[in-house]
Amino acid sequence: MGQRAVKQHVEEGLKLYDAHNIDAAITKWTKTLPKITEPRLKFRTLGYLASAWDEVGKYREMLKASIQQIDVANSMDADELREEAYLNIARSNERLCEYEKAIAYCKHSLNNAFVGRRRKHTFGRFYHCMGNAHLGLSEFCTALEHFENALSYSQTYDDRVLECRTFLSVGGLFYQLRDYERSQYFYGKAREILGDYGARWSWKMETVCSLNIAMAQRKMGRLTEAMESCEDAMKIALHQGDRPSQAECLRCFADIHRNRGDIERAYPRYEASLNIMVETGDRYGQVQVLSGMAKVLVMNKQFEKGMEMNKKALELALAIGNKLSLLRAHFRLEMLYRSLGDFQQMREHVVKYTQALEAMELYCGACGDTYGEKPDRIEALPCSHIFHSRCVETTLQKTTGCPDCRRVMLRPVYV
């Protein structure tokens, strides 16, 4: 096969991808790749494959394609190609919950010697990836700082896809810290961008947006709306073979049934979700599913099994470094041991809970009370420090400086 025919096959794969026929595109590119001799075409095809593997949740395959991109870029000594390859490697590691590795690859690329010659519009994508990785480690202020940078670059270079993704990530941050109204606001901002610009974007964005909205609606007690939004997301995920989103939808369905007290429907959906997440390597999602299963078991008076499930969630949270999941697992175990009258074990988890809380510094710098433990309105200042909304309003009446760092601020960020 000549290289002209090879290039034609690559373009045919791209047309399949643009038509949302992802599996067919992957098959086309995978068969064509060994026949490519021109380095840039090979690099580009590997990039297409990395994006396609990302779409369908084959993150390990995504990582393999990204590593092959590095080999091609190094053989050509091409800095701009290394940049793209490092970004794909960082994203792959972030998807696989290897958060420290993702941060390291992003930092390496942002700080290396060819920074002055690269395309600056890609900086925002590195900042977004780093923000997601820091969010995975429950480093909320650092994540906010990177998301702010990502938004700045998205607006400077009119990158609507990056802007939409960053709004979804910021919404996820507020969701984790239990300000569900604020998370819903940012999910709504992402939905607006999708409505205005997303007609030809990946279906994945619509799925994730609908799913995140469903999760926030559930937390706000709007269970019927949550079910409808989740069903919309599941329809797209099933049609496109998006296994990670299917798993998240199943978890959301299970959470809704649990909130309704329907244990018989909740538990099998958690199990189905967990099986897919093990398959895709989504360890953070597994922590959330195990936590939900533990809650169902406790509701069903199966305290010993609930305790074991909580311990599994705790071990996995420790492995990926997600401090917030650690904190909440210790809290659940504390309550379980308290109910069983095992006060020694209870005190151990109280100590570990406090340590996790202090490690994340989830304290409002104005009043000294915690945030993120219960539903509450919070505010992020331009310096990325987080406070209760009520405390920010009071503080702004007295001073224009952040109570934590004394940096002058004129308005809350992300408002």
C-alpha cells in the first residue's frame, strides 16, 4: 500500500470519528498505523487514536498511543510534537487516577527549555489537566488556581471546548465541597456553551454535562429531575459505547434509588457500575461506588459487610491519594464503630478524620469553622482561597484583603 492510500485511510478514519462512529474509526486507524512510514502522519494518527481511546474509556490504550507519540516526536526532535504527546500522557495518567504523574508531565512540559517557541494557546489545556489532577488529590485551592489559568487562556484564544471543560471541572470542585447550587451554576454555564457552539463537538461533552447536572440535582433533593437527566446521559452513553459514562450513570441511578430507600434496585446498579470501573481503571469512581454500597448495606442493617465495604473504599482512596474520600470513609467508619460500641476503633477513626481534615485545610480563614463537611454556600476569592459565602460578605465590609494571604481582592472569583 502506497503512502497516498495510507493517508486516505487515515482521513477516512477521521470522517468516521467526526460522525461519532468511534469504534469504526479506531479499527481503521489501528489497521493503518503499521503501514505508515511518514513520521508526522504516524504521529497525527497516534494522536487521533489517543483521543478516540479517551472517548470510549480505554485509558490504558490511550496511554500506549501517547507514549508512542513521544517516541516519534523524539525521533524527529520536534518540540511542538513533544508538547502534544506530553499533554496526552498527562491526560491518560489523570484518567487512570495517577494524579502525581499527570502533574509531573504537565509541569515538565510547561517548564522545559522550548517553552518560548511553543503554541501558547495549549497552555490552558495543561493547566486544566493539572487542575483536574490536584482536584483528584483534594487540593482544592491549587486546583482552583489552575482552573482560573485555564479559563483565562480559553478566553484569550477563544477556545470554547476548553472553557466548557473547565466550567465542568469547577462545577465538580464545588460539588465535592457540597455547594450544590454553585456546582449547578457552573454545569449550567457549560450547558450554555454546548448549546451555542457544541453542535459538532464530541457527544462525550453532552453526556458528561447531563450526568453532572443529574448528580447535583440528586444532592439538592430533586430526584425526579435527576433521574430524567441521568436517563438522557445514559441514552447517549449506550448509543456511543461510552463505558465510563455508562458506569457513572449506573452509579447515579443507584444513588437516586438509595435516596428513595429502594435498596433492591440500588445495590445491583452499584455492582454493575463497579464492574465497568474496574474494567476501565477508574479508581476514583470505584471509591465512590464502594462508599454507596457501604451505605446501602448499613441501611439494610448489614453492619459488618458495610464496614468491610468502607474499608475497601478507604484503601483505594489511600492508594490514589484522594484525601476527601479518606476523610469521609473515616467518618463513616467512626459512626459504625460508635453504633457497635467499639469505642477504641471509633477514637482511632476520629483521629484519622481530624488528620485528613487538617491535611486539606478545609477551614474558613474568616471564622475558623470547616467547610465541605455539610451542604453550605462557599466562595472562592481571586487568590483561590475558599471561605463561607456569609463570611466573605462580612469580610468585604471590613477589608479588601483576603483573610488568609492578605492579597487585595475586589470581587469573588467564578461569579
